[in-house]
Amino acid sequence: MDSAAPASELIIHCRELHKSFPNGRGGTTVALAGVSLEVRRGLIVALVGPDGAGKTTLIRLIMGLLPTDSGDIAVLGNNIVQHPFAVESDVSYMPQKFGLYEDLTVQENLDLYADLHGVSALDRQERYPELFAMTNLGRFTRRLAGRLSGGMKQKLGLACALVQSPQLLILDEPTVGVDPVSRRELWAILLNLVKTRSLTLLISTPYLEEAEFCNQAMVMYQGTILTEGSPQNVADYARGRTFRIAAPPDIKPRQLVAKLLSSPLVADAVPEGGNVRLVLKADAPGIAEITAAVNGFVIEPHLADGFMVLLRQAVAKTQTEAVTATVGGVSGRSKVESGGIPAVQASSTSGEGILRPSTVATMHSDNTVVQVHDLVRKFGEFVAVNHVNFEIRKGEIFGLLGPNGAGKSTTFRMLCGLLPLTSGTLRVAGYDLRHARASARQAVGYVAQKFSLYSQLSVQENLAFFASAYGLRGGRRKQRMQWAIAEFDLANLLSKITGGIPDGYKRRLAMACALLHEPAILFLDEPTSGVDPLARREFWQRITAMADQGVTVVVTTHFMEEAEYCDRMVIMMNGRVLAGGTPTQIRKLSANPEKHDGTIEDAFIQVVLEEQKAALKASAVA
């Protein structure tokens, strides 16, 4: 922290903040342990860290929404500890769920926030057109907020936060649950606001690539700040320790990732562009020996690489001090076995041709477990799914990708037997879902976006309920519950009320419940939305192991880098399949096919933008 910064430039100045909460067991959980930070005018500052790091608590203290236990907070020169409402006309806050009233229209939401902040009728005449132009919401003023897509809700939440023209804007995970196109649009708006209005922005985000847009990043862990500085400063913690390696021909990149992450020397490993991006821990042995072992080469680190090095260091220190890492008294040990760095041989990726929609469903074999042919779903006159075709094979990880409102969730619910189809053919695990939806549901496991857990029941009671719901009885029921408890490290949680356990463990419990009856097919609807990078790595290790054991996994996700774990995928929009194929085939759909480092996100955005242009052209002709 630069303590020499002139006070006039400091928008936020926090010193030695402490905050604890009762843990329900007669003790307290420390949320912040002596946090100090400074944010200067006109900068974008990112708060990044795993679940439970203290990011949201820090934001709420700065906003004056929570009292501190001790410490000082100054915002725009005002003492927030003593006068929590002193800056409410100059500071705007967009919470995680956008703070919208879903039973009000777009216009009514905006009017409500204008009323709350005392925005005059004259100022509204000036600001409303600007906000509508900025967010492209002018055509939807009469639409209920609850009927907006995730991206549109995000923009409306931002418009409501900007209606008073603040000096400081604070956003708590504003892009969780929205697609890559919407995320890019939001960041374009934010960067323009900072540039044209000298707006100061404090943002928490689980998307580490978003922190690259910021001037400063603060890495938090267990209520402390591990480091702060520019994105490059954070990335430098992994300098000389970040590699690109190629998987051998007989190993999929995601399988190599799972193998590498089992090593005590590895800070991170993710599939990337058909290869594997490997990051070694700070205490790993000589780089020359490691380079020879993995047959890779050193590459420029990203902020995410430095973040993972720092986080692994902090976790290791906590484990050393407390024998086992704890989150609110819950064991944080991973079930992944430790080992050395596995030696791998370099291989080239194949140059497969592009698989266009017309050929997505032409690969039927005896291993096909999901068949979707000419699938249609209508809600009244609205066509949500429009003649969709694809097939999924046994043991595949298959991705359903698309922007908000593309028809993914509707397709997903039909695949799970939760929603009847209007027309077409849909077979899952050998069952025709037009006639045997209940029977098919016994062959599938389903993890919904909101976990579908009973928050007032204990962890043990949730497991028991789902075991009974799946028809498990007697010794079989006991055996499967014991398996779930051991596999997902739930032993220390069994008596706890599910609504009060950390989100990461809620996701573990939801997965455990979905797998109790050993389904042949597992459906995961945005399973890692809002989850920190460390938890996402653990999740994909589990999914990879399950697929290798023959379980078919169907997943929706807005993390395009996670689509690299899929064997095949389709991109949907406006209820139709626009493209499909392997990760290699999808990457070739990017705007520049010759670009060697093109990503699935590049291709996704290119496909979506082309569809949007075609739709606009068609509507203009009509």
C-alpha cells in the first residue's frame, strides 16, 4: 500500500478492519482479520479470493451496511464507522443478485431507485435516455424484470446503480450467471464510464480473467489480504513456473490435468487450447528438472496463475498450523492422492474439420445414451427449443453452451424428464421420454443451479431423503450414504443445517445426493457458477474421474474455459443449435481460423454475434 498517496486522491481508506460473526456453536467465525486498503480516484480495483475470503463482508462494511468490530473506514473523506449514511448520494452498490424487484417493470425499477436517491424529474430526463442507450434496454421498459435474461438483468441492475451518477461504484460479483457476450458488454460499459466520468470502481469477481481489466487486484484469503498490486504484479508470483505442455495421444487433456493436480508440486493445471497449462508451486524443485519431466516450455503467466500459487501457499500454511484446513469448522482436506510430477510426451493436436449443425447428430453407435431428434418445446406461441438435434455417447462429458435465453435450460429440463416435449424424439438411457419420463428419471442424476437441497434439513437428513426418493432401502441405502459421506468429505457436517454450510459444501452435498443411486447419466446445470477457482478445480477432477468410469455427464456452463473439459459440445441460441463438435472443432469457428491461440470463448462470441447480425438483418427485411 502506498501510504504517501495524497488524501484528496483517496476514495476509500480502510485501516485494520476486524469483523466476526457468531458460528451457531457458541463461538465466532472471523470474516476479516486486520484488513487495510486504499483505493484512489479513477481506478478499477478487483477483490479476488476463494469462497469465505471476506470479500462481500469487506464490501458491506465499506457501504456502511454492517458495523465493524474495530478499525476505521473513510469513503470520500467521510468516516463511515461513525456516519454510515454520509456518502449514500455519492456511492452506488450493485449486490450479487442485482438488487432488482422482479415483479416490477424495467421502467418501474429505474423509477424506484431514482426515488430512493432523490433524483429530480429534470435529472431523470437527462439520465434515463443515456442509461437506456448505454444498456440497450430502451425497447424493454415495459417488460417485468423477472422476465429478463441474466444479461439484461445485469444491465438493468447497473442502470439502477448509476441513476444517481455516483463517484464510487461498488459491484459484488456482477457477472456471475451471465454468458460471455453479456460479460464483455458489461465490461465495455464499465471501462467507458471510468474513462469518461473518472468513476472509481471496486469490484469482487470469481472470474480471474476479469481482474486483468483492473488497475489493481487484492488477493484475499480467510479475512486477510495476501497481496495487492497490478495484475502483472500478481501474475509475477508464477513467473518462470508456468508451462504449456501437450498430452500424449492416448490421454485427453482433462485426464492429464487430473493427474497433474494430484502432485504436491503443482499449484494449478487446466486444459487450454488442446494442451495443458501447468503452474508449479513456489516451493517446487528446480525448473530445469521439472521442464524435462513434463516435456513442456515456460510461458508468460496470467493473473490466475499467480493467484493459484499464492492460494496454494496460504492453504499449505493453514494446514501446517491447524493440521487440517478448516472453513467454519469443516475439514477442507482434498481426497486427491499426492504424487510426483508425471512425465508426459509431447504430441500435436489433430486438425479435425469443423462439425456443422447438420452433422451433429450423425454419429449414432451402440454407445449412444442420449438421442435428441427434431426436438421442439413451445410455451404458447413462443418456441423455446426449435428442432434441435444431437447425440451423446456413454462416458462423454457433453456441453450445452449458449447465451442467456438460448434455450439451454429448457432443453436440459426435457433431457432430465422434468418437462414434456412438444414434438420430436428424445431418448435417454434407452427410455423414450414421450412415454416413460418417470422411468428415465431413475437412470439420471440432476444437480440444478440452486442445488435443489432442503435448506432447513441437516446434511444427514438431505442424504436420507434423496436416498429414499431414489428407492434405496436397507443395507443398500446405508452403503450408498456411507459412500457419499466419505467421497465428498461430509462427515463433519452431518448434523449441520444445510442452509448454514458454505456454498462449496452445498455443491458437494448436491452432487452426493445426485449420485446416491449410481445414475448412468449426470446432468449438471451451471454447477460452478459463482464458485471460486480452487473449488472449480476440485469439481472437474471429480467429473473427469466419473467420466473415466463410464458415467455420462451433460453440463451447462458460462465458463468457456470449462468447456475445454468437454469431449463434445453444442452452441445454442434462439432455441436452435448453431454449431457443435469437439473443443478443437469449436475453436476453429473463431473469427480468425489461423489464430493459433484462439479460444472456445472467441468462437462462442463469434458464433453468437453472427447469429445476432443475421436476426437483425432478417427483422429489417421483414
